[in-house]
Amino acid sequence: MSHSGTRNQNQNIATNRGVSQWSLEMLGLTVKEAELHYQYQANSIWSRNVLSYQFIGMRLRDPQK
């Protein structure tokens, strides 16, 4: 019995997760470059990066959370 179907499914899941993370990172980077990320950051530290690009991307994608 071959498990190649399961292996292919796991590879597809890993690829989808990688693409999703990359997309969130690029979205977060774009928002940060446009200086629109301050609304997601507390008033504690403004002189350096506190939030990850993925976090900013997730917040932009789903602002209710």
C-alpha cells in the first residue's frame, strides 16, 4: 500500500502555509512602508519595529481581531 497520496497532501499543505505566510509578510511590509501600521501598535515604542510583518498583515486582512 502506497502512502504517496498522504505525502503529496502534506506537501500541498506545507506549500500553502508557506505561500500564506509569505503573502502576509509582503502585505505587512507594504503597510509598514506606507506608514499605516501605527494604528496596530501601542503607544509604547515608536522608534523601532515591535510588530512583525505577518502580524500587521493579519490585522489588515481581519481588522476585527
